[in-house]
Amino acid sequence: MTLTFHWFLPTYGDSRYLVGGGHGTDITSAAGDRPATIAYLGQIARSAEQLGFVGALTPTGAWCEDAWLTTAMLAGQTERLKFLVAFRPGLLSPTLAAQMAATFQRYAPGRLLVNVVTGGEDAEQRSFGDFRPKDERYRRTDEFLSVVRALWRGERVDFEGDQVHVEGAKLARVPDPTPTIYFGGSSPDAVRVAATQVDVYLTWGEPPAAVAEKIARLRTAAAEAGRTLRFGIRLHVISRDTSAHAWAETERLLAALDPKVIAEVHNGLARSQSEGQQRMLALNGGNTEGLEIYPNLWAGVGLVRGGAGTALVGSHAEVAERIEEYHALGIDEFILSGHPHLEEAYWFGEGVLPLLRRKGLWQHPASAEAGPVVPPTIPFTDRTPAPTAS
């Protein structure tokens, strides 16, 4: 199977540093911030499309702009880029969610993907008016998706579950095609929902052995439910012409971090109710030493950011090798990001994707319909040699 690559839209703002704009923290960098304007996000989206990314993940939370509204505004600035819209089932009804998806697919044909986020933190959910405990939230996600899928099939739905209740629900027009459902989670409840309801299971970037164990667990659960799943992984990336240059970038990012900020974030994330977040936290331990936890897998992002906390780091060839390694485990979709998102999209798109294309693992989405693709103009170049030891 040809690999699929997605990029990321930083709807909380962008920066040349690991902190700046948020992503679940109250920390901002002193310089280098780029506001999340439609103009800037449009730059990222158009560049991702030109480079050959199939879609772009847009996050959800109080710390960022609304994913549905933002992507709807960006759809008109792009031609084929799909939008992987993250949203939380407890914050809108399943009928409304199904209708919104159908409308999006009609006005931006075939360009909606959905990332269902149950919500791992009680405090954040309560800020949105959702006071259900985590186990009930997962049951609600299960019931929510049952209703949404039935509506997308064109059925009239009467459903009374423990968490979701609708009567006489039906869509005037169903989405065509039906949006692919992405979902992640490491707890037993998350595995159960993924096995029965979703199309693509997403994991954060752990070392290959941990990813392999998780894939095996999900495959077994899905098989017991009479289903099969596809698998994706969420990672940051720092890919450069040489390995030394890439690792020098990690040193630049680390040098900008205040130890007090690292301690503050670590202590805050240690209270997280998310099993996936705890697994990320264990990879760095709040320590700036020993962050290469597997060849070319760096846990430094998670020192100051919640969510996906690891990055692929190395030369373009090394990053391509790690991607092949994850693919051998069963990963077919990669959701990537970098700081800043515009420049890192080009580093990866012009450095790694051509290597994967030559190996027959990737092709530009436009290649079949438009013939040979002319490489996009480079908006940013940085060929400064990596520092040498004195």
C-alpha cells in the first residue's frame, strides 16, 4: 500500500520554538510567534498540498481556534487537500455532527476526514459543560458513532443508549463519500471503541516495539468484532540534509527552554488522566538528557507540550528509514508536524518524500491526474552547516 502523509495546522499559533501559542499550556515564547491567521494557515495548507500531503490535521480544544470553522474557511484556498477535523462527541449532538460532515463533503467534495477525540481530562471537559467521568465519555463516543454511522448510511435513527438519545433523526442528504473516522487512545475503553467503530486507529510516536504491541492489541480486538483497522501514527519531524544538522536543531530548541518551564509542564502533565499522555511523559521523564529514546526518535517535544511528544530526527535518508520501519509494523498513515510548520513541511516534502517515491512507497496525490509534478518553489532555505566540535 502507498503511504499516506498528512501535515498539521497550528490553529493556536506557530513558532520557531517548541513553546509559543500554547497546545495545552499557558506558556508563550518571548519571540518568534506567528499568529494563527487565515492568511498564515492558508500558506501552510497550500504548501502541504503542493508538496504532496493528502490532508492536514486540525486540533480541538480551548487553546486553539475551532477546527470546523477554520477548515471550512481554508477549503476555498486549496484544491484537493483534505482536512482531518478533530472534534469531541460530547460537545455537539450526533445528528448535528453528521449533518455538518455532510455539508462539508458537499461544499468541499471528498475533502473531509474526522478525528474523534473523546476527551481525556475531566477539568477541560467541565469547562465545556461536560461533567461525565471518563468511562462514561467513552461509552458516549461509542453510542455517538453508532448514530452518526447510521445517519451517514441514510437511515432514520431512533436510538436510546446510556449516554445518547435521539428520535426520528435523519439526514436530508448523506455525505458522499462517507468521511473516514480516525481515533486514538491507549486505555482498554479506547481499544474497545476503536475496534468496533473507527476506520483508522492513531497512536502517538512511541518506539517501534511499543507501537507493534499496540497494533497487535488493536488487531485482535477488531478481529473479535469482525472488523479490520488501518493504522496511523502522529509524530513531529526534524529532517535535514545531514544528521548533524538535524540534531543541531534539537539543541537549538532545547537551549530556548527554561528549566522552570520544563518542571512546570512536567508536573502538570503528570496529573493527566490520559494513559497515552502518561506513556509520552515516561519517554522523557522531565529530563533534557537521553532524549534519543530509539534511533532517530527524540522525546524532547514532550518536555513542554502535551499530546504527541516525539519527533523523527535525522538526515532525510534516516527519517525515511524510520518511516519504513514503522510501515513494516503496519503503519500506513503518518500525521506529521514541525516548528515552524511552514518551513518543516518543505524540509520533509523536498527531502524525505522523494526518497520514499523512489522506493515505490509513496506517490504524489496529483501524479495520476496531472502527470509529472513540478517541484514547488522553495519559500525558505537554510543550508547553514551544522556546528562542528571545537
